[in-house]
Amino acid sequence: MNSATVRTLLVRGMLAGLGAGVLAFVFAYFVGEGSVDAAIAFEESGAHEHGEELVSRSVQSTAGLATGVLVFGVAIGGIAALAFCFALGRVGRFGARATAALTALAGFLLVYLVPILKYPANPPAVGDPDTLGKRTSLFVLMIALSVLLGTAAVLLGRRLAPAWGNWNASTTAGAAFVAVVGVAMAVLPPGDAIPRGFPAADLWEFRLASIGIQAVLWSAFGLLFGYLAERVLEPRAVRGRVATLAA
């Protein structure tokens, strides 16, 4: 794949990430903000004193939320597009759409789902503000470990496949990934404890919403980028389908 094609796919990946970010923002606004408001109300009901709010809650839940999600979507879209360029033709005889879907699924699992098994998403009022930097570093470390171990598992599966067969090689690589991730989770320090009296229903709702936001983001990216990448890499197939539908 030449540099011009990679550059084109990078731009389209960022556009797909932007579109996916819009959908994720809509989901976050209508599904996730209720649990955030409940967590803030719990925090304000305690004995802690709060300084003056620099940004109002209404701005946080609209422009602030949109900015964060859209910037994240664009960044993730660009990185995932580069991962797609690397994976295309190396993980099997898949077309552009299938490879984009697999890339999005791997991104969701490695960048989000595996790390939150160790450090789940928490709403406001959960976690000591003094440990925010430490908790952020641990979460980023868990993401890096997940991605590196996932990549190593894929390479291991490819190396074993000629001698063991695809099924046995994939099963062995997957088991090795789970085992090493389990050891990493056991060794890394735990996250902050949940405050006494924090409503379990609000915590559960917040974490489900967090998973839903990421699921919407990655699913939408896989679909959008798969379509855009196919138009670049397989234009004849796209024109053939359009002609069939028009007939």
C-alpha cells in the first residue's frame, strides 16, 4: 500500500471517527447524563465544600461533552485507520469492510473493554481527587498492555497456524492472551474504593452507559470506515453493487 493510499485512508478514518463521535455524543447525552447528575447530587449532599464552578453543568453536559467525544472520535479514527492499513491482508483474506469491522472490534476490546475489567469507569464522587493522576496513569498503562498483548497474540497465532492449524493456533493464542492479561491485572494495584452509601443503581447505570458509548463509537466507526475504505480500495466492487441496486 503506497503512502498516498495510506494518507487517503487516514483522512477517511478521521472523518469516520468524527461521524461515529456524533452518534456517540447523542447516546451519551440522552443515556449517560442522568447517572452523572445523580453522582454529582450525591457528592454535593456530603460534607465536602466545593469551590466555585469554572464551567457550568449545562456547558459541561453539552458543548464540553460534544468536544471531548468528537475529539476522541477523530483521534481514534485516525489511529484505527493506520491499524487497518497494517492489518489489511495480514489477518486473513478479508475485504475492506470485513477488515474494518475486525479492526473496530479489536479496538473496542483492547482499548476499552479489557482495561475496564481492571479499572472500570466511575462517575463523579467515586475516587479520591488526589489520586487522579495515578489512576489515569494506571488506566493508560492497562490500555498499552492490552494493545501490546493483543498484538502479540495475533502474531503468535499466525506463527503457529502453519503447523497447528488456524483453529488450534487461534485458541492457543487467545488462551495465552487471557492468561497474561489475568496476571497483569493481578499484579497492578486496584482502583479507588466506592464511597460508602453511593447508590449501586447509579453506579451500574453509569458503567453501562460508558460501555454503550464506546460500543456505539466503535460500531459506527467500523461501518462508516468500512464503506469509505471500500470506495478507495475496491471501487469496482462498489460500482458493481450500485449498478445492481439501480437495475
